[in-house]
Amino acid sequence: MSEDKTFKSFLDSPEWQDMQNELQDYDKQFEEDTDKIWNSLSSDDKLAVFCAVVRRIYKAELVDQGSYRHALYEVFGFGPEAYAPAQLSGYLSLHNAIYNDGVIEDVTTKFSALAAKYNISEEDAKNFLHETFLYY
């Protein structure tokens, strides 16, 4: 049996579907729990929390231009336990959108100019940057 068919059969298996269902249930419960906390705050507390979070995101993403882990561990002061909940809440997607639209464009432009100076194709330069910066 080929590897692709084995993997496909795994994805079609009841065990995989059960695991997917459990993850969806966890995600739904996590969202309900965090919404309950948010809804329990006064309007002033919500604004204070929002501003504190935005200030930290601003520092992590725009000032430090750090990685997702840098934001969680260094700026927010969390440990590894924060990785998945923050991801479930959309922070990894937000980080990647900021990083991909901002820093990577600037680095790509500078790197492309340097690559041209040393006769490296733009495609090779972009592939190098993609592999180096987007997967850590």
C-alpha cells in the first residue's frame, strides 16, 4: 500500500474524525470560557485590558519585530502553555499577517537588491527568504 493511500485512509478513519470532533469541542468550550470572562468585566476594565493587550502586540510585532514565541514568552510573559490557546484565539494568524505584510516585504526588497548585486536570481532569493523567515 502506498504512503499516500495510508495517509488518506488515516484521514478517513473514525479515529481521526473523533479527534477532530474533540478538538472542535475544546475550541468551542475555550471560546465560551474566554467570552464569559470578557463579559464579566466592566466597560472600563474591558478598555484597560484591550489597551494593555494592544500595547504588547504593538511592542512584539512592530517595535521588536519578533517571532510568535517572542511575543508570547518575552513580551506577554507566558510559558509554552500559551502557544495553543493563543493560536486558537487567532494570534498566530494575526502575527503572520503582520509579519508577512510588513517585515518580510522590507527584508525581501533589501535582499533582492543584494541578490541582484551578486547575480543571484530573484526567484532563488525569494525561495531562500520564504524558507528562512516564514517557518520559525
